[in-house]
Amino acid sequence: MLTLKIIREQPGFVVERLKVKNFDAAPCVQQIIATDNERKALQTSLDNNLAEQNTVARQIGALMQQGNKEAAEAAKQQTAALKEQSKTLEQQLAETEEKLQGLLVLLPNLPAEQVPAGCTAEDNVIVREGGEKPALPQKLPHWELAKKYDIIDFDLGVKLTGAGFPVYKGKGARLQRALIAYFLDCNTAAGYTEIQPPLMVNETSGFGTGNLPDKEGQMYHVGVDNFYLIPTAEVPVTNIYRDVILNTAELPVKLTAYTPCFRREAGSYGKDVRGLNRLHQFDKVEIVQFRLPQESYHALDEMVQHVEGIVQSLELPYRIIKLCGGDMSFTSALTFDFEVFSAAQERWLEVSSVSNFESFQTNRLKLRYRDETKKTQLAHTLNGSSLALPRIVAALLENNQSPDGIRIPKALQPYTGFERI
């Protein structure tokens, strides 16, 4: 959530920057400023009312001591009238503050200066590529390989739950477990502390990371308890520091977590969602950082390099893409996507997004730190997939297939316990 301060002090700047995200912020910014003016006027009226109540209350005592009961009674009636006024003002103020909050959450995060202009994924910028695309004697897509080697059963998942909930079997299940352990070990070796968070969060946690109200339709809702199944570990892990004030010496905080992730993916259909390409439940390892504002973009570069190192170790052809304004998330200030090449499908598959949210999330979370002057400031948050498993598995199966089976990359072999499926 953008701070009210930047909206009031630099409304033109906010409107111009959000144009990069193809968002017309002008009407909302005008409403926010007008509503905040109304809030300030109501607060002033309420403060004046309470001050007058105190003044009249003091007069009542003095009048009683003087024996002027008639004037004292009139003062009491005046106090009663002022209290009724203050109740009305308090109600109006609460309603106005709620309206203001409702308007503030409508504005996306400001894109960083280096975000390229553009409307769709076609306008994204390729930063660099790595690895070699394999020349395969056969090109079976991963869903056929999964059936051939009996390692993933999509039909059984439909029977048990529905489409988008595959069942991993035998070496397929072992490969999943190996990837999770490998990713976590890579992250902890890089200084991240492992967390095992809940798989459901409350509404406040969803709001804190910007998933609510923006992505409400994409989250599974447990209605009786008003909980949400997490779409990513980012939500519970980031909320660990909600309503917390850190000391500068406690930063940076670097956390990693493995969780299943749950996404409704409403409206997804067609060949691009076949097999593991798009699921309702999938496994992912996440990295999250809390940083000082002046360090957050250096941290973003470090996170991109860290994820790149993991992808390279899996021997997969990859590319890193800087997202344009129109393809960025509501909450992000700058995002780099990682894609791996799927040899059988002959297309690029997204496997990670690494983003800097600056203070957008921390303003919602009320996560602050004390600077050297003991003044509290908003920290910055960053997160990235490190990595999401389904499309990594799809690329591993497809790119490493041969007549003799599917080769396992050397880095994973100590984790799988086998060299080939």
C-alpha cells in the first residue's frame, strides 16, 4: 500500500509512475486527497469538541462552588450536547477513515524507474540467457513420459480431487522430495533460515502481503473459519514480522520455506495448462528478505544471482526476463522472471519470479525498523521462488529423456539416490 504521505506530497508523480503499469490513478488519487481532507476536518472538529467539553466541565465545578446552580445546570446540559456531538463526529470520522483505507488499497505499487514500459508479456525484456537447448532423438512431452515411466498419475488426481491435483508415484515422488531438499539446502547455505509455516492464513495475513483484496478470487477460502489456503509461502513467512519494530542491527532477515501452494487459477484452459504446466496444488520453495531501503536493490540482484545458480546446477537452458509495467503484479516495484526451456513442448516455462516490493507490503504489515536517530521507518521486503517445482520437473523430464530413460542431473543424484528413471 502506498503511503498517504507520498500521495499527498507528490500526486502528479504517483499518477505518472502508475501509467507505466497501465493504471489510471488520477481519479483515485483525487478521491484519496479529498477524503483525507474530510478526515482532517472531522478530526479537527472532534478535537475542538473534546477541548470544549473539558473547558465546560471545569466551569461546572467552579459554578457549583460559587453556588450558581442554574449556570452549573446549563453547563451540564451544554456538556451533554457536546458529548452527543462528539459521538456523531467519532462515527463520521471512523466511516471516513474506513473509506480512505478502502481507496488506498486500490492503488498498485509504484514501478521502479528501471521498469520497461509495455502492456503484455510481449513487451518484457530478456536480460540474459544460459545453458544449451538439448538435441533429442525423441521428444515426448512430460505428461507422456510420466505415464510411460509411471511416476505421475494425472487421472488418479482427477479421481481423488479434480484436474490440477496430480499424484506423484515411486521415483516421481522421490524426485519431488529430492528437489525440495536440494532447494532448501541451497538456500540455507546462502544464509537463509528455514521456516515451516502454516498452510492456511487469516484475512489479515492475506491483506498484509497484498493478496487480499487483489487476488481474492484466486485463493481457496475456508468459509467456516474465514481462513485462506496459501497461494505461496510468501504470505505466512512475510507476516511473521507483521506489527513488528526491528532494530537496524537485526536487518537483514533472510528466510526460506517449503510449502504446498494452492491456487484456483480461474479461467485457465487450453494446451498451456496441460500436465504440470498449471496446477491447483503444487510444491514450491520460497525465499523472503527484509532489508533496509538503501540495500533492497542490491539484495534483489543477489537473489537473482542465487536463483540463477540453482537453475544452472540443474543443467537447464534458461533465460531471465525483466517484466514490463503491464505484466507486473499489483504489489511489485520490480520483478525478474526465470524461464526454462521445455524441449518437447518447444516453449519457455516460468519457474520463478524474484521481486522487490520496496515499502508497499511493509506499510500494510506495519513492519518498521528504528534508524540511528531512533525514528521508525518502513523496511523493504523482497521474495522469490527458489524454486517452483512443477515446471522444473516438466523441463527435467523432457530435456533429459533418452531411449534408456530420463537422466537425473548430477547435483540431484545425492538427493534422489538414483541416476536415471
